[in-house]
Amino acid sequence: MQTIKKRLKYSGRDNLPPSEFLSVASVARMLDLSTVSVYQLINDGIIPALSIKFTRENGKPRWKVRPTDLSDYVAANTGRTKPSPQ
């Protein structure tokens, strides 16, 4: 099965300000994974993510995940509709 990489660009049409998107650390806690694993899922295009233009002090992009994209991932991979609250 071929995975289609889906990297998104924030356009303001998402009806959510970037501050309401989920951080990689939040996604990792919800899925009970390491942040490295979440970054790998994003890089592989398995979890769609937004590269926010602001960068951290180390110059790397800040990835954000829409709550609906995380719910879709959870539903597709576990049969549940929402991630576990942490």
C-alpha cells in the first residue's frame, strides 16, 4: 500500500487559530508514543501536519496537528473515534 504524504499549509480557512492546533508533544501524550515516533508519522505522511512558519530557537519548523486529523488517524488505526485523553 502506498502512503500519500500530506503536508498541509495553514491558510486561515481551518476556522482554528494556530494556537488551537495540537503540538507534537500533545499528540505523543494522547497516543502514548514518543515525540520521535510522532515526528516519524508526520514525516511519513501518516498523520497530516502543518508546518507553522514560526521556528523554534534551534531553527527547526514547528509542526502542528489539527484535532480532526488526529481523530481520523485514531479512527483509521484503532476503530475508536477519539484519542485517549491524557
